[in-house]
Amino acid sequence: MPDSNERTIRTILTNRKALHDYEIVQRFEAGIVLSGTEVKSIRAGKVSLTDAYAMFPSKTSNELFLMGAHIQPYAFGNRENHEPTQRRKLLLKVHELERLRSQSEEKGLTIIPLALYFSGPYVKVELGLARGKKHYDKRATLKDKELKREAQRARE
């Protein structure tokens, strides 16, 4: 019987392009502030994280926002429907925010969303502190994947 503290996790989508274009240094789990129509659109799978990123809007505040995530307006929504690409506040603990701020100010590091999923009744975002890959790094990654795939086929 499952423990009462554990929530069921259901993945909505993963940002595969981010895993291809970036080397992930560290991962974080964050809550996200959404309206009702946004949650309904997410449940319907009408969301994209392709060009999304997270940023601190000012140097002094400890607020982190998700920018560029596209959540389609809810088809049955009324005048209270949301803007598709509005910025959305991310919920993290203060020490995590401070750590993310200090690390993201390093040269070449950025914060990108890696996955969006339901954790129980809540929508969560998996964030990655990432460093951009060079073109030759991407080719090496693809070559390693192909070698692993061929080795798996040979074992079968």
C-alpha cells in the first residue's frame, strides 16, 4: 500500500530540445502559479515549452518567472481566459532561489524548464540550470546515442 505522503506523478511533456541543446548542471522542482483556464488547457495537452526559460526580472527581488511558455487559451473559456505567453511565477524555497540566482549569474549558465508534470493535484515544473552545448558536443552526444542503440540491438 502506498505511503500517504507520496503523490502520483503524471508527466505532461518533456522539453527534449533543451536536453539536446544544453548540458544540465543541476535540476530543481518548482511549483507554478496558474489560473483555472491554464490548468484546463494543460490537462488537454495544449502546452509548449520549446522556447521557454526562467529569469529573475530584477536584481533585487527573489522572484523567478517562467517566460515564453505557450499555454493555448482554453477552448471553452470565456472573457476570463488567459494570455498564451504571459509570464508565470515559479514557486521555490528562498534558499533555492538564492542558489539559483548566484549560479545563473555565472557566465554561460541559464535556467530552462525541462519537464511539466502533475504531482498529485499540483502542476510542477522541473527546472534545469544549464550550460549551452557547442555544435561538436551535440554531434558527440548523437554519436554516443547511436552506439548505445547498436549495442542494445546486438544484445537482443
